[in-house]
Amino acid sequence: MLMKQHVIIQTVIMLVLCIAIPLFAEETNPPQDVPIIVTPPPTDIPRSPVPIQCYYSNGELTFTFSADLGTVVCEVVRLSDQTVYETIFYATNGGYDSLYVSTAPDDYVITLTCADGTIYYGEYCIE
């Protein structure tokens, strides 16, 4: 009889844990890829890969660089209220940097201006 009660108690504990663990687990959102393009697109030069990759995750934009771009001015605008988030990066090949923007649902526009005058552009939406 004692063994049967012990098995029942263990079973109940396991069921409670199986139900409770997902309730307390942190929700994971994979990073959202934010396409970056050069603007205006070059017409006389063969298309080459853009040296900036961008990802959004939980209010933060992370930029990775595959070329030495020097000083890059980054401006992000939330379109509904024109809130501006900005910073300056020093972009080196293989380097990365990030900027906290917002988790507010809205449309956002990214403008990256390099020291040589090249402008990169991206858009993303938080739903």
C-alpha cells in the first residue's frame, strides 16, 4: 500500500512539473532579418553584396559588417510618431554593433550613412 501511494505522489508531481515548466519558460523569438540595401542602387557598377547585415530581436538592432566602412551614422525612425533613435558606429570587417530601439508595434526605417557618403537603407515592422 505504501509503495502504491509513493508511485501516485511521484506521478502527480511529474504531471504538475510538466504543466508548470512551460508557464515559466521564457518565450524565445528568433532574430528577424532586416534587409539592407544601398540607396540609390548603383546603375553602372555590377551588383555586389551589401557589407552590412541587420537583425532585430527584442527591441535591439544588431548590425554586422563585412567590410571596413569607417564611421557610420545610424538613424532609426518609428514612423507613427517620428521618434528617432540614433548612434554612431565604427564599422570594421568582421565587427558588429547594436542599438536599442523599441519593442512598440510599428513600422521602422533605418538609414546608415557612411563617411564616404554611401547610404544604406532598411525597413522592418514589429507586430
